[in-house]
Amino acid sequence: MRIAALCSAICIALVVLNACGEAEQGVTIDIQLLQAQLDPNPGAPIPDGFTRVEFPGSHRTRAGTFLVGTQTLATGWSITAFRVGEEPDGSRAISFRLNAASKKRLAEFSTVEANLKLPLALRIDGRWADFSPLLRAPVDRMNLYGFTPEEASRLEQWMQVR
């Protein structure tokens, strides 16, 4: 009798723990910040190390064809803390603190002054959200624009469980 009760309790505990684990694993968001440039000749072959992207535009960035690099400068894992702000078009911007690895990558990227004027492509879960230049080298904080309210909320949840 005691063994049966113990087995039942263990089974219930495993089911509850598994359900909690699935809930935490269900909250994900994929954020990538990549080097980009306005495509000078959209009809030409795509250069090695780049992808051609048609961006429909936003309240911050005009529509255009961009060449986006394949090397990531920052990801969601680069964010150590952040704040969300609402933009005039209803989208969300985040101001965040960078981790050490991203600080180093962005510092190296920023040593070439021309890179500061080139747009950086923000991809959130496969959606191209924004193309904005750095304009100045980040020290330990950055801003990213173009999040939907749902994406900003999911980022907050993901930060709590990752």
C-alpha cells in the first residue's frame, strides 16, 4: 500500500514538473542583430556572406533592398537587462545592457568608422523588424527598435526563464 502511494506521488510530481518545464521552454524569442547595407544594385548577384532582404519600411526606416551579413553581432543572449518604451507607431523599443561578448564584438565592429553609418538589421523570430545605424560606438548599452508589443512581452518572459 505504501509503495503504491509513493509511486503515485512520484508520478504526480513528475507530471507537474514536466508541465512546468514545458511552460518555461515554450517561451522563446530569437533576436539577431546583423551588419547590413543598402543594396546598390538589387539586380546584381548577391555577394558571398550576404543575403538580400526586401524591407517594407517602418516609421524609422524607409523601405528598401538591403544586403544583410550572415555574422551575428548580437543576439537575445547579449541582453542582460532591458527596458521597454512605446514608439509613436505603437511598436516597442528596448534599451538594454550588453553582455561582455557582445560589447567586444560591437567594439571591434565600431573601430571602422564607416560601419557606424551603415544600418544594422534586426531580425526577430525571422521577421525583419528594423534597419538602423549605430551612429556611435556602444559602450555597454544599446537601443533596438521595431518590436511588436507581443515580442517585447515575450522577451521579458524569456529573460525570466532562460
